[in-house]
Amino acid sequence: MSIEIPKDKWPGAVQTVTLGATAEQGGTRTKVVTIGGEQTLPFMHFESETPNRPVIAMEMSSSRPGGWSQVLQDTWGDVLDDPAKWAQACEQAGAELIVLMFGLTDADDNPITPDFAVQTVKAVLEATGLPLVVLGPGQVDIDNAILVPIADATKGERLVLGLCEEGNYRTIVAAAMANDHLVLGRTPMDVNLAKQLNILMTDMGLPRDRIIMDPTTGALGYGIEYGYSVMERLRLAALQGDAMTQLPLMVNPGFESWKTKESKVGEGVPDAWGDWAERGVHWETVTAVSLIEAGADVVVLRHPDSLTRVKESIDELMAAEPV
Amino acid sequence: MALSGIQIYKMLPQTNCKECGFPTCLAFSMKLAAKQVELGDCPYVTDESKQQLAESSAPPIRLITLKGKDAEVAVGNEVVLFRHEKKFVNRPGVLIRVADTDEKETITAKVEAATAYIVDYVGLDLKLDGFAVEAASGDAATFTAAVDAVRKSSNLPLILVGNDPAVIEAGLTVLDGEKPLIMGANAENWEAMADLAKKAETALGVEAGTLEELAELTEKIQGKGVEDMVLHPTGQGMSSSLALQTQIRRLALKNFRPLGYPTIAFAGSGGNPAKEATLAAHSICKYAGFVVLDTFSPELVYSVLVLRENIFTDPQKPIQVLPAIYEINDPKPDDPVLVTTNFSITYFSVANEVEGSGLPAWLVVADAEGMSVLTAWAAGKFDAESIAKAVKQFGVGDKVSKKVIVLPGHVAVLSGELEEELPDWEIRVGPREAVDLPGYMKSALT
Amino acid sequence: MSRYIATRAIRGANALVSEAEAMLSQALKERGNNTSVSFPNTAYYLPVIFGMTGREIETLGQLEASLAHARKLLHPVPSDKQWTPYLGETLDSGMATLIAAETIEAIRYIYGLQPERMPGVELAGATAFTSPDADSAKEGASNGHLNGAIDDIQLRTWGIQLVDGRMPGFAAIVGCAKTNEAAVQIIRELQRRNILTFLCGNVNGRSIIDQLNEEGVELGYDTYTVPFGTDTLSAIYALGFATRSALTFGGMKGGQAREILDYNRDRVFAFVLALGEVDDLKYAAAAGAINFGFPVIADTVIPQILPTGITTYEHVVSMPWNEIDGGDDLEKAEKLVQKCIEVRGLKVQVSDVPVPVPYGSAFEGEVVRKADLRIEFGGRNSRCFEFLRMAKLDDITDGKVEVIGPDFSEVAEQGSMDMGIVIDVAGRQMESDFEPVLERQIHYFVNGASGIQHVGQRDITWIRLSAKAAEAGFDLEDFGKILHARFHSDFGAIVDKVAITIYTNPDQVGELLEEARETYDFRNKRLADLTDDAVDVFYSCTLCQSFAPNHVCVVSPERLGLCGAYNWLDCKASYNINPTGPNQPIKVGRVIDADRGYWEGTNDYAKAGSHGVVEELAMYSIMENPMTACGCFECIVMLIPEANGVMVVSREDTSITPAGMTFSTLAGMAGGGIQTPGVMGVGKFYLASPKFISADGGFPRVVWMSSVLKESMAAELQIVAEREGDAKLIDRIADERSVTSVEELLPWMEEHQHPALAMDPIF
């Protein structure tokens, strides 16, 4: 029997975006990361090649993060106190990209200053050759206060700055434009809001190849299905030719899954939850793999074992053997 | 093009006999148009109409129900490629595999533990669906003993795995009055397997590496009178399985009958549970009807069952938590009472923020039909009356000494009415977003 | 274009280019071709020349080509007889002026003539430069001279604020104010609004810089008030700043003149304020600024160029100082600056609601009980209304709140009094159609104040003020302050000015109430007249796509959104406020089928908006390609084939319907963004529309209807009945009190002679 395999031919494609710049390109990175460019749904190799594989980023903080699961603290140990060492540890663990998150305070509980922020970013850039995503603590004033000088001090590096949200995208976009950086826009699990933010950012003159979008997701058990479907819908819209959804997707399963009770709490939980550390890694891994199936171009993780496992899945999914 | 409910209605008896389970013929037609029921449910439809309605007469993916001793698992009936298009209908069955070459004690222990496994997720009891018993020995007696051991430890539905019809048949002798899945039929053994399935009235798993081979087999087997089949595309690796599963789903939705059956995926990875978790996640997201794990470990099963629950949630009927009063961080009578809706995500956002802050509180979850605060408010499902009802129903007044209740900021507008409904209480308006709750509790409530 | 302005600008440009040529040839002689040319601390060469022509000027010699380019842009002065628009010529001359001016200033830097010396001046923050004069180097960068060009560091600091909106815009002031006092007031007004100010030029040798210096006004980067130089030419630094903003923050490259100019018009909210007499050179420079979309406002009598085109609004506006209506310089300055803001379209931000009680959405639901009451307006014992109307920009003063009549101090505790709140709103983007949309917001705005309860609208407004709020000092004027602040913050996109008048004299309240009622009636009629045929644009609403991803509401004047919350006017206003938001205009385009409501535009939109799920959309039919629904519908309409009609069930009705299902079961069929012929979710006011399933026979098809709808819409439905020529029509429609099954429905219809029985088969 011969069967005609239904193949989708889409009019649209995802924008290709390159993170980081080498010395020749005006930065100091030894590696750059290119994402996007898909012309089909994830891993439909029988329809079109997948030009760039999904990338695994590791999240780290400007100082030892408060409230991280003990599982993570035990795994990483002392590097948590030193951003430069932490970044190196991420690279050694196999990260392809570093996501540096700033908290509201430094290690001594003092509010962070622009100077501290710039020094931290520089230290991380020196410690690793990977491209870098820099995220402010999420308060508009403080984000603006640190991201603008960081952007100025690292001109040409093609960092990804964020988070751009509807309320504060202008400053970050302007800082990125003036210094050849990229931005990460985040919208709360809604296709139209994601699209709207992209319109607003490109309206400022920011080229599309410098925008990554984070449509927000939930962890396994905590709303992953919303993030999952929003990502599938964004990707479908992109392939259908809607230009303002054709940007690569970056989501943060590490952050989401490690804040759940399953990952955070080891005692006084039901026996049916099983082993704490392994559960935490499963939680992160299952969240990440599912989101990759839904179209994630970058997943940000926290645990090195998750990284290994997710990487193996990506290897398998990228194997474009004939079927 | 698919027929609309009205077009179908014209071809129905229009008697509103209700025997199909729907109140009117029009209601039934609309369900049929949405491919949510089968034409066979109408006892009076004429042959002529049946022919005309062939296209719309059955769900594109056959519903397969496995029966154990006192439990069933039904898969199939899917109608979409993406859950947001409508919903994924039947949760894939998640089963645990045992081999007849395992020690009997090992089998018994694993099966007992897995059968007893139950985990609470937002008030739902998540459980495993059964076992796959593999005839690894190739020996009928050994296999029969293993099936017997499994059956003695569990009443859940079974899959009997092996390519020798005689061995499978031997195993079936233990299962009286059940409907297991036997697998699998391949190019070599399909005839004998089909006969066996027909005779024993089991569902039959069909194995092949390509869609063509699969489709050929199912047609031949159907010719033998076997209707209930499960496809096992045997591609190597996640990429290949994704392609095959996707193609099967697409073809089935285009009413390509030879592939209109649910599929099965084996996630076992040579004893590596880490890999099993990712493979299981992959299979749940992308179209498997049954997922078989090798490892039974609570942490693995928990994550897999929760993912299944999440992906198979009806996007328009969100997961709800049980309306109740929840205690967060061991609240005392003088700790504040917070109110929110029973939409799971809303509940989790609030509960997580409060829990993370370490501040004790009583969280009253009102029944808002699973909608978020604003949506429920707009739909009239979360109003002063329903909040007051929840407060009274859960006896909140008896648990606390300080009668202060905090409303979500989005429904500040309810504060006045709530004062009327709960005259003994002080009504405060909290922040709009859960993330601002800890700050609010620290500054405004202490 | 005024020929007068054209003539003077072209003449000024010609003179300046010649002057620049002379200076350049002199400098080339004295210093040589290879002398380097630059402004201090910038990577953008001579920025205007770089931006407009792409030339990277680094040496004196390279300037020749630039000036040759400028000369090519010159035109002859118009003759007295000729009468053409001149706009192109004038703009070209403006551009030539800018190139010449930048050339001259660059040469002056070589000769140490820039930044301009001004003994005694001490700047609070300024461009650092290497002085050719050893003495002044000792004094430091900030002493004894004006600022000259802005450096790149400051450009980044301010540019980012201009782009992200923290700084609303910049003003380039050229010339000299009428008096020192006026100069100070103008600067204070600008500073108060966080508008960056550049100072330059003079009138008869006296500059606003001198005036401010004499008055001890601190100048420099730190005070956002930068003195460039005392001649007109130094205004070029403002345009250099603007050009570099586009290059830095707009991602433009040198030579992308068109893009840079557009960027400035659209994003850099700058204007030129010409103080005192305007000479040829100023006209020429002004023409240069207009190229950037920066309008010119003069405080003297000059011909105006009001039609818009290059700038967003008017090009040149004259507002003679002496004629400004104001008691003192402060008031005049305020009005002048206000005018500048209007002409450039700057949006003023009002963040706080300045009232003596806590304000926020947390108080929206507060109830003021009789026992806590200080006074009430409206209700049983007094009259109260609110009336929002559109005014002309020039006719009202923004932020003015006037109380006409007595306050409530004489009214007994828990008493009541008459009150009329009249809100005048003006804005460039304001339309009279938005009046009712804005008026409805008053309820939410007023309710945000702690201790105030607002109920109703229009002439059934009822406001209660608590004793606690009164004690805190809340008075009548505070209603106005709330409204002013909130209309600006929530509707800034369409509202530029808001003035509130509160009337409490019973006579006046009565008079105005009559006027208001006439307008309410007019608006009602306007809504009634607003038919689908009368417009060529419908609106989409994708607000619900977050949970019904493929659902699109198409909202037309005669078919409101199915949630009942958004009618066509609301959508129109929403689009104006948020052009990238969920309500987008749909040009209906060519009619495909007027009866069933198919247009090319609506079909195209339905397809795109539903991501291909909906191919075609019939606006007026339930039987074919009906509109999809999200789940928020107020009512469900469903075909009852046995009755040759439809039933309408309300969300509030929980009983069983003749379709054998309750509302919630039906909702599962109607929702989800999937077209299901025979079932449709609608807003309840659509029932009264002449376009209600008009393709299928219209309202007479309704054979059954939830009683709650009959009651809550009695008046509207009666009008429909009369429109259909049967005053008893509503009585012929069954409801859940008499009929709960299709078996009961048919005899009931027979008995009540329902018209659907005699209509053509519905399918």
C-alpha cells in the first residue's frame, strides 16, 4: 500500500536570531548561539530541515539566591557565592547560554547598584565565553537603572536584555538599540499580548532579529498546559505567516519547576511523591521536554542533571533520519 | 467538507426519541458534527442516511477500551492535532511493564506497589492504568505463571506482549471475562494473532516500522473480523517516533481508516528512569494512546501522571481545585483569611506566593466553576454571595478569632456587597496579583 | 505655505550658505585642508551633515562638498507675482541652512569660538572640552562659557529618556523673552513638565540666556536647561542632538535622511519656541526644524502655517505675548507652554490623584451606609447628573476645576443637595462619538476614592459621600481633580485637556440638566441611527482569545460584542486609545451578500483572526457561517427546528429549555470559537437590533425566550414588536414559565398565534 504522507508547507518561518558576538563581530564571546529559522513545527524533519537546535541555557544569579531548593544548593555548592565561578560551572555542565538574573539585593542584603550590576556582568563575561542573557530583578525602576549602564558597558556583545514587558520595554529596547544588544520580551501566557509587545518593540525600530519572546509558562502541574498551548499557537501563527509572532521562543522551566512544592520541599510530603532530588530533576526535565515539543527555542534550566537529560532528548529529536 | 449539525439533522428521524442519550435530534446532530458521538448511537437512522453520513459517522480514531478485573482504560476518540483546537479527549493509559523472566517475587512486589500507587493532585486521585506482561521467556508456562502472578496482585487491565500466538494464548487462559490488549501482530504472525484476538475478543496490537506496513496489516486484520486495534510504530529514537506518531494522527484525522486507531509507546530505556521520564513526556505530548514504563518509582510516575493530567485538560474547562479552606503555613486563629477562586492556576499562584513568604494564612477557595478571579467575576460566578457562602460552608468563622477577610484586588468592587453578606467581618481589599500578596500581608495585615 | 515665510526663509538660507562658504574658504586658507573638524566627544562626526548626507566629516577640506550640496538645495527667492505652495523650496532651504550652520559652528570650534565665552556663567553640568585657552581650562569645563554641542554621554542619558517617554520632549528656545520675568516663568513651566530645554539666539543682541543668567536661574545639564549659544546658529546643536537620537536609538545609519526625519517627527517630541522678533535667519532655521517635524511657536505676530503635513499638527503658530489671555507673566507663560505642548502633541502625564482621601481600585466597591453618610447627591431627595461633552482645544483650560454654587457645609448631616458635574474634554484625537464612552468611565473613576460611593450614570447618578471623607477634607472640587487626573492617565491618547465645572445651584442644575438630557436623547438617537450601512469600518475584538484562541468577535454598529460589554463605539474608542490592542478596525470592503452580511473585509478578517478556522462569516445569520463565540455570551440563540424558529436563553436562566438542555450545556456547544450553524452566543441587546438574524427572518423567529430577558429588556423589546408591526409580539413568545419542552412549545405557539408558524421554513 502506498500512503501519501501529509506534509505541511507553511508560508512563514521563524526569524533567525544570533546571541552573542565574537571579537570579529564586535564582542568578546568565544561562542555564539543561533536560534530560530524553523519552517515547520518542531522536528518535522520530513517536511523541512530544522536549521538550529533548541538551546539549553543555565540560570545563575548575581548573588546566592534566596529561596532556592536545597537540592539545587547542595548540587552547586559554593559556586553560588561567586557569579564568575558559577558561570564557569554552568559552562562545564554543558550550558550553551548563560542567563544571569539579578536579585534586588547583593550578598550583603544591600540594594543592588548600577555599578555592582556592571561589575557582575563584566565578571561573568570574563569567566565564560558563552553568550549571556541579563535579566533585571523585575522592578521597572531598578531594571532600568541597571540595564542601561550594563548595556552601555558591554556595547557590541549582543547580550539579551530583559525582561521587556508592556510597562517598561521602551527603556530596555532603547538601551539595546544604542549598544547592539538583543531583548527578551515577556508577556503573560497570551498570544495576542505577545504579539502586541512585539509590535510595540519593532515599532521603536528594533529589528526583528534582535528580539526573543518569552510567552511565560507554568511548571508541570502548575499550568504547563497554558504555556504549552500558547507556544504551539504562537508557532502555528508564525508558520502561517503572522510576522509579529515569528520570533524565537525562550522559556524558563527551571525557574518555574524549582519553585513548586514538589521541587522545593523534601519533608512532610506524601510518600507517593518519591525521592526528593530525583523528583526535582524529573519535574524540571519533564517540563522542559514538553515545552521543547511545543516549540521552545531556548529552555532555561537550573540543575545540571536536567541539562544532561534534556540535551540527550534534543540530540534524539534532532536526528533527522529518514522515515 | 464536514457536514454541519443542521445538515446531519435533516438526515435523522427527527423524532426526539432521546434513546441516543441526547434530548433532541438536533443536539445529537451537533455532537455528531463535532465527532463526539457515533452515528450508531441512533437506533433509528436509515441505511440511506448511514451511507450519506459515513464521513461523519465515527470518530476518526477508534475508541479502544481495555478491561481488567475491576477496572477499565479507554483511549482513542481523538479529534485534533493540537489540544487548543478543542481538547485531547482520552488520557493515554500509563502502564508498567514486567517480564516473565523476572523473579515472581519481583513481579509481585512491583505490581502490588504500582497497583496501590495513588497520588493526590489538586484533589484528583491519579493512578496507574495497568501492566504490560512481556513473554520474554518465550515459554508458555512461564508466561502463564507471570500473568497469573500479576493478576493475583492486581485487578487492573493488562497488555500481553509477545510474538508467539501460542504463548499469548496460554497467558490469556488466566484472564477470564477481561479484555486485554495482546501484541503484537507483525508481518509474520498477523494471521494467527488476528485469529487469536478474534477468538478471545481482545484488542490487538499491530507492529511495523513504516506507515505502509502498518496500514496493510490493519486492513488484513480487519478483514479477519478484528475491529479493536492499537498501532505500535516501531521507529527508533524520539525523532522517528515523533514523525510516525504525527503522521498517523494526521492521516487518521483525514479519515484514513487503516490508521484510525490509537497508538502505543514503550518508554522503557534499558533500566534508565531518567530517560524514561523524557520519553514518557514526549509520548504523552505527541499522540500516544498507551505509554508503557519499565520503572515503577513514585517520583517518576508522579511526574508522568501529572503531565498527562495537564496535557489532557480541556482547555475550556480548566483544572479545578476542591473548594475548601486551605491552611497555609499552619495558621493560627488570629491569622488572616484570604479568598480566591477554585481555578487551579489561580489557587496555585496564591498558595505558592503565600507559602513562599512563610506567612501563615487561611485560604478560602470559593467555587467559581474553575474560573480565574476576573473571569469568574465577569461571569457572575465569583460574587459576594458565593464568597459568603464559602465562608459559611467551610466554617471559617469558627476557625479564626480575627474576622478579617482579604479580597483579591480585581474584585474590589465586591467589598460593599460582601460587607452586607458578612456583617461580622471586616472586608479588606488585597492586591490584584498574587505576587504582591506577601508584601501586602507584611505591610497591611500585621 | 505662507509666501512671506517662504521668501524670508529662502533669503535667509541663501545668505547663510554664502556666509559659510566665505568662512570655509578663509579657514582653508588659514588652517589648511587637513585640519581636523569635530564637535567634542561625539562619534557621529558633524551629526546633522552625517545624518542627512552620510558624509563623515573629519577635516576642513571635506566640508567643501557638504556646502556644495547645501548650495544645490537653495532656490531663488519667490517673485512677487509667482504664487506657488513653496513648501518644497522652503524645506530645502531649511536643510541648506542646517548644513551651513553646522559648517560654521564646526569652523568656530577650530578657532576656539565655540563653545561661546560668557564670563561669569557657571554651568551645572556641561560638555567637557579641551579649551584652546589655558586659563579657562583651569576654571574647569563648566565655567566662563556656554555649552555648545551636547556630548554623546549626555545624549545617551537624555536620549533614552526621550525615547522611553520619561522625558516628554525638548524645547529649543530661540531669541529673548519680553521680560526677564517672562523668561523665568517660561523656563519654570517647561521644567515643571520635565521638558528638556535648549537655549539659543538673541534679539538685538540680548538673549534669553542673558535674562536667565541675570535672574540667577541655574543652567546646565543638571537642570535640564542647556544654553547653547547666544546666536541663532547654535540652534543647530538641538538638531544635531535630534539626529543623533535617531542614529543611536532608532537604529538608523548616516545618510538615511528620510528615516531620521520621520523618526524625529514620530518619536522625538520637540518644538521650537521663537521669542521676540523673527529675522530671515530664524525663518531659515525654523524651516530646517520643520524638516524634523518640529513645529515653531512664536510669541510675536508672524504669519501662521496651520495646515499639517510635515509636522504632526500645525507648522508655524503665532501666539503674541501681549495677546495671551492671562493676568501675569506666570499665567501667560503657562498658556504659551501649554500651546507648545498642544501643537507638538506632547502627552502630559498625571500620575497621582490629588485628593485628601486614599484613592485606588481597592475602594471601588465600597458602600457608604446611611449611618456613615455626610451628604448625598441624587437618589430620592435631590438631583444629580454627569455630562461629558467635547470642547475645542482653545476653549478650555486643562485642569481647571470650578465649583459654581454653594458647597455642602450648610447642608445638614446626612442631607442631600443637587449637583451637576459637567466635564469638558478636548483633544486632537477626540471625537464626539467618544463622549458617551468616556462619560461611562466617571462611575469607575469616582468610585476609586475612599468614602465615596457612585451609582448610576447620566441623570440617574447618585453619589454618596461619607462623613469620614468629608472630615478628611474631601470637597466638591475633589470630584473634578479625580476626573482630571484619571481622564489624562487612562485616556491620554485621545484626551489633551479636561476641565470640570460643578454646579450646585438648583436653578442652574435644572437648566443644565435640560441641556444634558437633550444631548442624552441626541446620543440615543445617534446610536439608533448608527447602522451597519452607515459605516465602512467594523471592529474586531480578540480580547477572549486567551481562552478561545480562534474566536473573533466582529462588532458592527448593529451587532455588539457577544459579551454585551463592547459596542461599536467602545471598540472604536479602544482602538484609538490602544492602536495595537484587541480592537482593530476591519474595513468591510466589497459587499458579497448584503442580506446575510458577507463582506470581503469581514471574511478576510474572520479567516485571519481565527487562524484559518473560520472561512466565511455571515453577520446576520444563525443558519450558515454564524459568528463563533468564546464563552462570555450573555445569551445563546438556538434553532428549534420543530418550531421553525429559534429560542433565546439568558445566562441568568438556569432552567431547562425547549432544546432539552440548560444554558450551561448549551454553552459547551456554542463556545470554543467553532462555527456551529444553529447555535450562536450573542449580547442581549443584539436581540433588539434590526439586524438580529435578519437573513433568517429576524426577530419574529424567536419562539421562546428566558423570562428574565423579557423583563429586563421590556422597553427595547416592545419597540422591536412595534417595528415588526405586532404590538403583542412579545406575548406570543413562550418562556420557561409556560414551556420547558419542545412538545409543549408547538401547542403554545398555535394557541398564541406565533408568527414563525406562518413563516417560510427556516431551512
